[in-house]
Amino acid sequence: MKINLRKLWQKITNPLLFYVDKSGNSIFRNFCIYKDDGCMYSETFSIQKAGKVLEFRIGLEKKLKFILFLISFIVYLILIKMDINFLNIIICEIIWLFVYFSFRIYFAYLYKNKLKSVFGDYKIVDFDPQVSKNKRNSYYYHFSSKIVSVLIILLVFFLPALILFNIIKVNLNSSKPSYKFAIGVSKIYGFLYPKTVKYYDMSVYAKYMTKDFEGALKDCKKSLEKSGILFTKQDITRFANLLYLTKKIYGSQTAIDDFNDYITRKNMSPVQQSKMLWMKSMFSISGQITDYIEQDYDDLLLSLNEKDYKNRFYILCDKAYMYYLMGEYGKAIKLYDELIPYAQNNTKDFEKESHTLFVERGYAKRQNGDYISADTDFNMSGVALYDLEKYEPVLLEQNFVVRKF
């Protein structure tokens, strides 16, 4: 395999198009890459005699290089419009290979006809000129220089991407941002360069501030799709804005449906799942869509490892909290009756929670008309009277979440 790769490297770096071998055969290089890349005539041609054919070959090579650049740029633009992911990269590679080799085959056909029209039929052989080690090293150096030149050109091409991206970022973080200017710059960036997750996050914010809610929602979904399957802190903001923007345009039920769809695309720990369920439950209660909240918590509890008692405890606390917000005070009190003794028996892990649970149960009992027992819970909590209101379960309305970039 190493010998084959070395031979391939020698073929690629060798710029010769014609040579005469030791037996006096004239061999022209065709458009094959690895083998059968020579067209041999059993007579000796001078450079002057072969000149017109070689000029034709050089002309085809120049056209092929231009086509290579053109299709590479077009396929690149297609890729960034499709969004960069593994499947789209494969699709674009197939398109690039098909178009490029189609032209290469066509040029090979033209060159074959040119050779036959000038010199007649030929024999297919390997194009393998004997060159000195120094000459071969100079070919390697020249070819390596071309690679470096291409890399420099790519660096120069992508340098403005960094500049444009930071212009958007600095503008949105300034004390007097111009959201329309940020959107204008982002359009230029998005036309020429791949759109990253952070690009979409900034676009969501800018479009929301210009009241382009549909555009903001579309970019919010793109951000969630491009952020991958791993759950991050930024996803909390993205899901919160997904709920808010979808509700603003299509209503609460559609918002919940979209949330359920995108949340299944993420790999999350139990803690992360509970945070997302908390967000969704708050949103559902504010939108008066509470049918599935209890079942959602039961499903999450069933998914836990039997020995994961800490997460089970915290999720049950969240469930009791949601019972209270839904007005299911009897169910909330029943669940608190189980949680409080458990917390008291495991003070090493849940001492702080036991104080909070007493207050929450006290408010649930007060809502149920049991004021005497509620006051007892307030006293048992150990929380000062003037601080009790801080622990009462409160429904938080979902708003658009803004974060610094």
C-alpha cells in the first residue's frame, strides 16, 4: 500500500506531459491519474513535432483548472446554503466528483481525438519518465509550494469571515446596538461563509429586536439543529426562546409540540431533563395546557435508575411544586407528606430542602383552607415570617431570553 501511495504521489507531482523512453518510443500523458496514463507511439518525435499537440493538452489543462475552481466554489456555496452537516457534505462531495470527472472524461476524449488526428493510433501504457532524484525533489517542492499557495488563498478568503462575525458580535453587545445593521452584515456573512450555531443565536436576537418573529423562530430552530445532540447551557436559552417565539406566532399548543420534537433530539442527563421539564411545565400552566404535566413527570421518574434517589427526590419536589401551580393542592399536600419525612431522615443530603418543603406545604394547606395546619408548617420550617413569601410557589411567565455574546 505504501508503494502505491508513493507512486500516486510521484504521478501527481510530476508536471511532464511528454517524454521519449530509452527505446525511442514517444509517450504522451493523457488524463488518467494513476495507471494507463500514457499514450505511446513507437517512433521518436521531437519537441517541435509534438509541440502543437502539447499546446492543445496545456490548453485543456488550464480549462480544467478553471473548471475545478469554479465547481469547487459553486459546490461550496450550495453546501453553505444547505447547512453543513455530515449528510450534506457527502452529497456535495458526490456532486463535485461527478461534475469534475465528467469534464475530465470529456477532455480526455478531446485529447484522444487530437492525438489520433495528428499521429494516428497509439498504445496505452503507464506514463513513467525516468528523472533524477534532484529533479523529482524539485517537482515535490514545486507542488508543495502550490499547496501552500492554495492554503494562503483560503486563509485570505476566510479572514473576512472573522472580521464580519466580530462586527456583528460587537454591535449586539454594545450599549447602543443597531440591529438592522447587524442583520445586514449577517446576510453578507451568511452568503459567503458557513453559518455556525453562534451565528444563528445572534441572528435570533437581532431579528427578534426588529420584530421579525418568524425569522427569529426559523433561526432558533436552525440553532437547535446545528448545536448537535449534546445538551449545553446555551440550549436552555434556545428552548426558552423556542417556546416564546412559537407561542407568539402559532400559539401555546404548537409551541409545546415543537418543544417536544426538538427535545427528543438531545442526549440529556436526568438533571438536564428535569430542567427542561420544569420549563415546559411552567409554560404549559401559563398557557392552561396542563393535561400531560403529571404524566411527563411520571415518565421521567420511570426512566431513572432505581438507585438514583437524589434525582428522584428533586424531581418529586418539582412535581409537587407543579401540583400547587395547577391548583391541585390535595395532590401537592399528599406528595409533600412523603417528601418531608424523607428529607428529615436524610438531612445530610436534603436539610435545606426540608425547610423549603415545609413552607410549600404550608401554602398548599392554606389554599386548601387549613390555616391552622399551614401555620404549623410555617413554624416547623424554621423560616422567618418575613421571608415566607420568598418560598411560595410562583408561576413564572415565559419571556424572550437575551444573553451576551
